[in-house]
Amino acid sequence: MTKKVNDAYKKRGRSILFSVVFLVLGFILAFSYRTLGINQETDSTGSPAFNKEEDYREGLIRQQERNKELTDEIAAKQEEIREYERSFSMGEKDHASLVDEAKDLRLLLGVIPAIGQGVKVTLKDADYDPVEQNPNDYIVHESHILRVVNELRISGAQGLAINGHRITSNSYIKCTGPVITVDGRTYPAPFVIEAIGDMNVLSSALHLKGGVIDSLIRDNIVVTTEQSKEIRLSALRNES
């Protein structure tokens, strides 16, 4: 009887133990399955979002690099434009300078008419007694005219004429008694030398102490000077 009771208790204990073991295993399996399912779901939904974010990031980086390239290109083009503007400006200045220089040369050569401010210098023979005095000491010679012409040129005269005859650096002046010959044409006294240029500068140069005017007076030449705001000189080619 006692043995039967013990056997019944043993069987009942084993049943309870197995039940507890199976219950624990079931719980473990259920927990593991649930955890694995959550992880799989997280991985399956997180991976595309991560890849998309990476795509956006790479696209943004590429766009930033392209923007930098375009900015550098714009800066280079702007520098080219500024360089062209500087070159164009210098070209304009050079062109204007060449035009002015060519005009000055044409004025000096006498190939174009000249109009502007300047001075008029008139040289006259002085009065003398032909019995007691040498007349050559009281008349205007080519050396007197050349002194005035050279001083005016040095002082910046842009155009010169003697008695209306336009003269150049190639002109020749010769004295023949009471008259002078300029480029083959004869002119009597008084001799009017006209010069276009800064009238104040030209006049001051002539009247320097010990200068041209003083030397002419010492040679018994009657000299008068006049500043004029408008002097007109005809072109050399228009003279006959």
C-alpha cells in the first residue's frame, strides 16, 4: 500500500516537473520569436530609410561641389570682363593720345588750318640817318625773325606763320635788303609772326629778362607783342 502511494507521488511529481519545463520552454520560445520578429521588422523598415538618407546626403554633396564649380567659373568670367574693360579703357586712352599726337604733328607740319589763342609779334625797322648811320644796323634780318620763331617753338607753339605764310620746320627764311623771303615768297616789313599756343606761356617766354625781346631791342629793332584769344592760320597746302 505504501509502495503504491510512493509510486503515485513520483508520477505526479514528474508530471508537474515536465509541465513546468514545457511552460518555461514555451515562454522562452515565444519571447525569442517575438524579439526576432521585432528585429526583422526594424531591419526591414530601417534599411530603405537609411539608404534614402544616404542618397540625399550624397546628392547634396554633389550639388554643393557643382555650386562651387559654378561660383568659381562665374568669378573667372567676371575677371575676364574686368580685364577686357581695363584693356578697352587703356585702348581708348591710347587711341585718344595718338589722335592728339597726330593732330599736333599735323599742326606743326601746317597741313591743317589752326585756330586758337596765341601771340602776335611784330618786328619793324628802326628809324635811322642814312648819312651818319649804317642802315643794316636798323633793319630786320632773318636772324631776328628766327630768334622769335625758335623761342616760340621751344615754348610750345603749335602753329606758326609769318605775314600769313604758314611755316614749318622745313621752311627757310632769307633776308634780301629791306625784305625777307619765306619759302620762296617775298614779304616787306613790318613782319608779323603769329603763333598758336598758350598765350601766357608764349608771351612770358618772349619777355624773359635778357631774352629774345631784350636782344632785339639792343639790335635797334622795334618790337611789339600782343596776346590774342583767337588766331587763325591757314593750312600750308591752301597757300599759293
